[in-house]
Amino acid sequence: MLVASAIDLIGKTPLVALARAYTGPGRIVAKAEFLQPGGSVKDRAAKAILLAARADGRLRNGMTVVEMTSGNMGAGLAVVCAALGHPLIVTMSAGNSAARARMLEALGAEVVLVAQIDGEPGRVTGRDIAAAAEAARRIASERDGFYVDQFHAEEAIAAHEATTGPEIIEQLGRPPDGFVAAVGAGGTFMGVARALKAVAPATICAAVEPRGCRPLAGEVVVQPRHLLQGVGYGSIPPHWDPSLMDMSLGVGDEEAERWRRALARKEGLHVGYSAAANVCAAAILLQSGRLRRDATVATVLCDTGLKY
Ligand SMILES: Cc1ncc(COP(=O)(O)O)c(C=O)c1O
């Protein structure tokens, strides 16, 4: 396969069966999003937002792109910006792992680290993210840049509805019985759920939230600090569509750690914490008795473990 640029390496990830780490009832299959050039599921949103902005004139040739990121959106943007010739400035909470800043800088991005408000290294809260977003907005206006604003960009949801969801159906040969995904900006969960429910309205779609930080479940947030970097910011995302969520599943830090180790050692898949939480939640759903014993639950391996 010859492709024109790294942008064409985004999407069309394989669907991998996780039959070693999870032996039933039912089976778990997962999109290998860590294989994308930026190393995460966010490459899809980055590509969709920037191409739409170029198409309608909001992003002109050579213009600087600015965004707040937990690292993954920034890496996706850095890949697309490099291929299209846009300078990129990203703001990131200092609580996100240093490996992310290294990758962003290697891809040519300018990284501005923002001090944490109430989180701690490795545990980034909604208030930490808000501070980083405020810095990005300020820099975008000072430098006349294009502010990506991923939390308000509909293109991210549309990208998953047009690509990730249909890919799962095509790769399985039918819609899965269930789908689970952790929620950051919510593009992955909402886009895929929308695509699956359009074809098979009975598909059970579960949002995954860190235990103690579950606003989607209607719970008061008591534990804003958790290991699931990139998701679980303690508030409901701006474009959240509650009609797509059949249930919310909570996953604790220790369970995420345990599944992360199991995926690495039993499957050969060294992935991040949100990916491990997704697989843990898929197992909880299959063991809940809500689905048939031979059901298939699909999920997403959001990023590589090398980013932590
Ligand atoms: C590691 C990780 N997992 C999952 C997600 C969730 O993606 P979404 O923003 O589509 O909800 C993100 C988003 O940044 C992430 O960084």
C-alpha cells in the first residue's frame, strides 16, 4: 500500500480479538487505535477538524494551530500539521506524562506546560484542564492562530460516526451486541454509538467513567484525581447526547492497572489506562447478564502504553 502522506495513515485500524486476557462469557474485540501515526484514537478527530477548517476557510495556509491537549489530541494535530505545513502550539497540564511532551516536541510542536490547579502528576483534573484550555485560548488570540477547541468541535463526533463505527461493523461482519468507551470530549463514544444504533438500535452502548468521577452516571464527583489520563474530567462534555448512552460503567484505578498488565502480558498489547479501563468495562458488561452468553462487545484501545 502506498499512501500520499501520514494523514492517510489515520483510521482503518484493525479490530483485534482479546481472547487471552478475557475468556468469556462472550468475547471482547477492540479497535487498535494505538497504531495510528500520532499513537492514539485522537488522530481521527485531529484530521477531521483540521480538514474541515481548511475546507471552509477558517484555517488558511501557513496559519498557526493552537490547542489544549492531554497529549493525544496534540500528537494527532502535530501529525496533520506537519503534513500540511502548519506551525502548532499546544498547551498541556504539567500533570500529564513527560513522554507526551517529548513526542509533541519531536513532531515539531511548541509545548506550553500549564501548572496544575488541584491535580497531581499522573492525575489530571477537570480544573487542571480548564486552566490549560484558558492558556490555549489566550495564545490563539495573541498569535492570531486557529483555536481547535476539541470540546466544542462537532467534526470529532462526525469522524467517529463516519469511520470508527462503520469500520467495526464491517470488520465484525455485523454490528456488535455492545460497545463501551471512556469519555474525554466524547467524540469516540457518541460517534460510534450513533453509527451502531443507526444500524442496530438495540446495541447496548455504555460510557466508561473513572470510579468516583461519574457525572454521566448522575453521581456527585468525589474523586476527581484518577489514572485515566485523557478522560473523566468530572463534567458532562458540551455536546453530550444522553439518548446514546444506555448505561455508565465505573472503573477504579486498581482495575485499570490490572487490565493494563493483563493486556500487555497475555495479549502483547501495551496500551494506556483508558484503553485498559475500556476492556475492563467490556468484561463487566459481558458478565452482568444483560447480554447473551455468546455476545460480542466492541471497544477501543485508545493509545499506546509508551505515552505514560
Ligand atoms: C488516552 C485517551 N483515551 C480516550 C480519550 C477519549 O476520547 P474522546 O475525546 O473521543 O472522548 C482520550 C482523549 O483525549 C485520550 O487521550
